[in-house]
Amino acid sequence: MATPSRRAWGWHQLSPEWAARLVAGAAVHRGDLVLDVGAGRGVVTAALLASGARVIAIEAHPERAAHPRRRFGDEVTVVRADAADLRLPRRPFHVVA
């Protein structure tokens, strides 16, 4: 079986500058719980952490899910799952993707 292309996974890289703009526009505050859907290499995750948010990084691709685990360690919870299969938090949260 051939490896799916990046396009098949819907994956693209976002620059740190654009990630910071995305997070600023999402009005995330220190202590907010945020789901980073499609976390990939963690560019948005890093911007969310810099804002003081508590982050759950969701990534379906096994190799990409390992990256934020290595990069951020205990600072972030990484969930390897398809977003359609998620059990959502019972408390208020934001989604940034």
C-alpha cells in the first residue's frame, strides 16, 4: 500500500507568525482549555502554549502525533485520534485549528 500524500491527509505547514496571528484572533486567554485539532508539528500548539493556554493536541497521523509529544513533553496532552471520534471535554473549551 502506498503512503498517502500530504494532500490526502489534509496537512500543510503553518508559519509561526501565522500561528501567532491565528491564536491572537481566537481570543484565547491564560488558563483556557484549547483543542488544537490537526496539531501536526505543533506550530499552533506552541503559539497556544505561549498565550498561557492549556492545550490538548489532536493528531490522527501516528508519526505527526509523536512530534508534539517529543517537542512539548508534559506541557501538552497529545491525543492520537480522528477529530470525528473525539470525546469532547465536559467543561468550556476553545478549538483552534
